[in-house]
Amino acid sequence: MKQTKRIYLSPPYQNGTEQELLNRVLQNNWLSTVGPELKLFEDSIKSIIGQEVLAVNSGTSALHLILSQIGVNPGDEILVSDLTFVASINPIRYMGAEPVLIDSERLTWNINPDILEDVILRRIETGKKPKAVIVVHLYGMPAQIEKIHSICEKYQITLIEDAAEALGSTYYKKALGTFGEYGFLSFNGNKTITTSGGGAVICSKKELDHFLKLATQSKDEALHYEHSELGYNHRLSNVLAALGLAQISDLDHRVKRKREIFENYQNHLGDYMDFLEEPDGYFSSRWLSCGLFRVPVQINALIRKLDQECNIECRPIWKPMHLQPLYKEATFFGSGVSKDLFNNGICLPSGVGLTLPDQEYVIDSFKRIIERL
Ligand SMILES: Cc1ncc(COP(=O)(O)O)c(C=O)c1O
């Protein structure tokens, strides 16, 4: 029977402390892009990931700021994971630069380090050294970050980690986003914690002040408004920082729940799909539970039936960037792994607030429909 309550893929989850912290902001009147909650929120993130952060209004803005900070110029090439959300790539174009898309590997679904090194070498040989590498930790699963870090060090190329989906994930106990020179997080509505919209730049202490300047229209030291470089209006609102402060207070619980949800799917749907295992030392937040069908399945029909007959939201895996109309002209290196993941994978409801009966309903509905397809 169709449930009236909709089960979303990854809806916001409130722990009950949000209202109080929002009220506090309304009382203290810091309804601004400055205020005490920003510092408190940043300090909380810092204590979790072990590195400096600047809270900004989205993950996309965070990447835009990072690309500005490293001086990306029109025509520069940036190597980036092909299997990702478009926001990992768009800021490259904002800067007039060119994304070079690198296929996934099967171990983590993230950027293939061997292809990456090969492409770097070929680019260097032709006299066009890439300006940076952006590695995405998709669905919370760490990329082969140590290997990728060594490659970037070897060829002296800036490494940027897109940890938008990976707050709470670690690689040998070190937080994702802290391996490269720069990293960033997202706090949009579907992420593990949310500020409704928001993100953070992860950077070194010495660059923090400049990131703040860039994010707030690059005002020079002066009584009047003086500007000598191009800045942006990318800072997070203090009101939203209060929301973030409430949300981050139970991050461990959120990650624990996401991992339990993943395990439950693995136990009950393991006959239909493979679920990505964590290699030794890899710890995934399991931001979204995703599976890969072993035999071809009409995934779009399955998703539509779950939606229309059961009021359940599921999604395909991210569509690779080289298959997107927007990036079809971009250079792509690979052998079809990202395409295969897209064609055969599915993302299942993974919200922190998903109850056990809700998850049982999802599992039963899934089995019932798949048997009919
Ligand atoms: C992999 C990835 N990168 C970047 C972003 C961009 O983050 P935001 O939506 O906060 O701009 C997101 C989330 O939307 C994402 O999933």
C-alpha cells in the first residue's frame, strides 16, 4: 500500500537544539555575515577535522574562492573527477579555465590515480602543466588520497579535495579535506549537517585571513571602501552559522545512523546489488547508501515506480561529467568506469531520521518492484 508520508533521499535532520540557537541569534541581533556564531561554528568544525576553516555560503563558493586564491587564469587546465556533481566543475569555468575529466576506479568509485598520473605526465610533456587537481570523495567514500597526494607532490601540483559529501569520513583516522593544500565541505540541505545552504573552505592558518578577505569583497585596510583585488560575497550568514552550530553538535550520531542504514541495506539487498566495501583504513560517513546491480536492471523504471507507487525517492548515481551536455567538449580520459557506475547504480534513502520501519518499507517496496521488472 502506498504510504502517504514521503521518504526522501536525504532530507535535513534536526536534533532539537536548532530553535534555541536560532532564537539566541535573533536576540543578539547579529543578523549579518559577522557575528559570534560564525567563530563558534568554525571552531567546532576545526575541532572535528583538525584544520582551519572559513564558513561560506556554499560548497560551490568555497571552491570558487580556492581557485581564486591559487590564481587560476583563463585557459589553465584543472584535472578533476569525472563522476561527481556538477558543482565540482562549474567553478573551474567561472574562472575561464578548462576541466580535464578523469575516470573513476572500482575500489572507491573516485578518481583513478593511475590515469591521473598518466595524464599529468602527458600534459607536462606537451608543456601544459595542470594548475591543480580536484579529487572528490564521492558519497562519503575516501578516494585513494595518499596515493593521489604523493602524485601531486611529485609533480608539484596543487591538490584540492572536494569533501562536500564527506564530513565525518576519514582516511587512517585523518579527516578528508585535510590532505591537500585545500579542501572544502558543503552544508546544503541534503548533507550530513545542514545550514540550509552553506559550506566551508579548509586551508592553512596563514591563508585564512586572505580567504576571509576574498569572501567579503576584498576590502583593503582603510576607513573608506578601498579595493585592490577582485573579491566575492561568499561569506556564510551568522544566522545560518547558528543552525550549523546546532547541527554539528551530534555529528557522531549522524554518521553512526548513516552507517547503520547502509549496513541494513547491505544485509537485505545484498542479493541484488554490490555495496562498496571500505578498504583497510578507509572510513566512510556513508552519506548516501548506493548499490551497484550485478545484472542489468531498468533503473529508471524502478526509480519511477518507487516514486509513484510507494512515495519513495531514489536517484541514479551522479551522471558523469563527460556525458553532460554542458561538458561534452571537455577532454576526458578513461575507460568507461564512471559510465558503468552511472548505468548500473542506485542511491537509496539515507536520511539520518530514517526510522527502522521506514527503511523496512523501502526494502520491501524495492524487492517487490524489482521482482516485477
Ligand atoms: C560532490 C559535491 N561537490 C560540490 C557540491 C557543492 O556544494 P553546495 O551545494 O554547497 O554548493 C556538492 C553538493 O551539492 C557535492 O555533492
